[in-house]
Amino acid sequence: DAKTTQPTSMDCAEGRAANLPCNHSTISGNEYVYWYRQIHSQGPQYIIHGLKNNETNEMASLIITEDRKSSTLILPHATLRDTAVYYCIVRVELVGGGADGLTFGKGTHLIIQP
Amino acid sequence: DAGVTQSPTHLIKTRGQQVTLRCSPISGHKSVSWYQQVLGQGPQFIFQYYEKEERGRGNFPDRFSARQFPNYSSELNVNALLLGDSALYLCASSRQGARGYTFGSGTRLTVV
């Protein structure tokens, strides 16, 4: 799986958009970008994933650059409950029943300030 | 629907002992995987089971073993515990074709 680079920590004001960057310059053509987050004392939670087109769901938006070497997770209106560690993971498409798991790095600790 | 449930939530063991951790997946999920999360690090993949068969294994010693039962629940066993095995152990489940895993809240294991 391709390696990812994320900032160790970030701050964002409550109500503002939180933009979390991820670099994945060695991504392969068949690898997706997945985002998970982990709120303190809980298991990781799936947020969103994409291949090359921008994606949006009820939680967030994912913007992938045209060369696919980096991406940004956007939380449009951050709340205090969005304070968590956010993990960017690059791998071939994850399909339930497959053989291998997720490779987590250290992620970005996002702190939402009141 | 109940989420992924793990038991116990907390556990203290002594070096050299053995421990068994349990996981019940979401109803209808046939795939279960286990992760170890040491303080300050991201979760590390240990095992993947699907339809009661081991489908994948991370870089962990043979002291770690697991199994999946006919009802798709799973157990993780760790023998000869070391201080370094102290961690949060996470279980995740998914259904075939799903694009993401659902994680439980984990079992906090402390080895003293």
C-alpha cells in the first residue's frame, strides 16, 4: 500500500470548515483514498473514500488532486464533536471478505476550538 | 441494530499469562478483523477472518491466534503475555462487498 503523509495536528474554529490534507505521492492507479477518524476511547469510524473523482456524503467531502498525489478531507461546518484523530489510508479497494486489513499511520489530531 | 460488541472492555493480566478477547460482529456481517493499537499509534492489523477462515495476517508473532465461529463471532487469543502487549484491541466487521469496516470500541488490555 502507498505511504501517506499527514500533519500531526491541526486546529479549527467551531463552525468553520476543517480542511485536512494528505500527501500520497506514490499512489498507484488502482489505489483508493480512504478516510477514517477515531474519537477518543472509541474505535475508528469510516468517513469517506474515493478513487479520482471528488466525493461527498453526509459527513464530509473528499477532494483528490488531478494527479492523485494528494487529497483533502473537508468537514464543512466543524463542531466540537469532530475533535478526533483523522487517518488517511491509501490502498486497493477494500471489499468486505477480502484478505488484508487497513494500514493506519499516526493520523492528524484535529482539535475544534469553541 | 447493535454495533460491533467486544468483551471485556478492560482487562489486567500478568506477564506470561494468556488472554482471550471476544468480538460479536454486526448481524449479517461475515468478516471480522482484529487490530492492536498501542498508545499514541494508529491501529495495526493482526488478523482477518471471513466465513470462519483466516484470510489475512499482519506482522505479529505466533503468540497471537484467532478463530471465527459459525455465528461469525470471533476470539483473539494471546499467549505468554509481554508488557508490550498492553494496548487497545479493536475488532471490526463488514459484510461482503462493503466499502468500509465498522469498528467496536475495543478491549483495553494492561499487562503488568
